[in-house]
Amino acid sequence: MSRFVALVAIVSTASFVATGGYKLVPQPIAQQVKETTDPSCNIKGNVSIETGERIYHVPGQKFYAMTRIDPAYGERWFCSEADAQAAGWRKSRR
């Protein structure tokens, strides 16, 4: 019986690797995760502590430099203002 189990494990592993199963995250999801966590996209999507409102900041705005992104709170980076607006975020007024 142990030879059978070993054979099944070897064949399953080979099949898994041969079909590209070693990729833990499918590519479209991986790209989406990169876009939300990648600081090379320089628009900061911040969730207001006081109101829970989703506000994005662009470079040059008053609070841009002090804004910190924490994905644990649903905060993220955007690569364009259009992306931020399409996701339901509004631009900071300052």
C-alpha cells in the first residue's frame, strides 16, 4: 500500500507542476494585487478614520506626503485618477 501512496504522490506532483499549478495566484488576480499594493502607482487611496470615506490623494496635494497606505484597512494605491474614481473613491479637496 505504501508504494501505491508514493506513486500517487509522485504522479500528482508531476501533473500539478506540468500544468502550471505551481503558480499560487492566477495572473489576473496577481496583477490586481500588484496594482493595489504597488507604490510605483503613486495615487494613494486612503480610508478616513473619522468617516470611513474613501479618499484618494495625488502627488502635490497638501496631505499626500503624510498619507500612509495600510492595506489592512482597505487602503490601496491607484495608477490613475480614473481607476480611483471607477473604484468609488473621491479626490481629496486639499
